[in-house]
Amino acid sequence: MTDIIERQLIADSIEVRESAEGRRVCGLAAPFDKSFDAGEYVERFAPGAFAKSIQERGDRIPLLEAHRRDAMPLGRATRLEETTQGLYAEFLMSNTGRGNEALQLARDGVMHSFSVGFIPVRDTRRETGDGRPLVQRDEVKLHHVGLISEVPAYDDARVLSVRQEFDPDDETSAPKLAVWRARLLTL
């Protein structure tokens, strides 16, 4: 097993969810059975590839800005689940300057994609029609997920929602409530 972390750009759309549950960026972090042309080889993730990572450290997977390991994370995984489509992920965004900025960029559609950083554990290799190997990732050690603005490797992996915590005292997010609160205070 190698300790080199591979990175694959995964998504092209992000969902920002804003609710009492917190500030979250959600979406498909890695699709199953979709091919990515990496040049020297073609890659795909098999169902079950992330199962061991989810079981062992699913709540400790960081969300990074792109793949920047030299900066503090933007947030952490609160939900990682293998679905029939692929690895679904929800990340709680940190209430920091960088976390707030990334949340706004996701909401604006600038940070619109995911990219996974992983260490290959077990692969199946076959030939493609053009002589290059098809590398099916049967098991990987998920190191991190990156929130990116670049063109993704896998078109099917998407950030689907972004949620932000609701603050009833914030006049910009709840302007009607602020008006009624002001009227009640003058009574």
C-alpha cells in the first residue's frame, strides 16, 4: 500500500442548506461506476470503496479548500453514506472567517464541486479498448474531501445543498420578523 494521497475532482454543483441544524454543504462526493480519464489510465470507484473509511473515521473526515493541507479545514463530515449513486456527504462548515467565506462561495455557486483525496488500498485492473488500464478502486482510505471551483473529474458528483443556521434576530435573513419585533417593542 502506498501513502501517496491521490486526488480526483468529483462534482459540478453544490447544495447549501441553511437551517436550525447548522451550516452544511451537502452532495455526492464520489460517484460509483462512472469513469474518469486520468490520461495514463481510466479510473472508477466501485460500490463499497469507502465503507471501511466511513466505519473507522467517518466523523473525522475534513473538508478542505481544494486539497490545501497547509491550511485549517473549512469543516468536517457529519454524514458519509454509500448510496446506489455513490458516496453522499454532508459537511458542517466551521463558524470561522474561512468557513463563512467558503459557505458564501458555495451559496453563490463559485465553490461548486467536490474532489476526494484518498490512498488506494485495493484495486482491480482491466484493459480498456485503447490499451490503457481501467483501474477500479475497490477500497480506498478516504483522507479528505476538497471543496473546489475547478472543472471536476466526475460530472455526476455534485454539491447538492448548502444550509445556514437560522438567526431570528438577523434583519437580513428574517426582515419581516425584525419589523414585527420592532412594532411589538414600541407597544
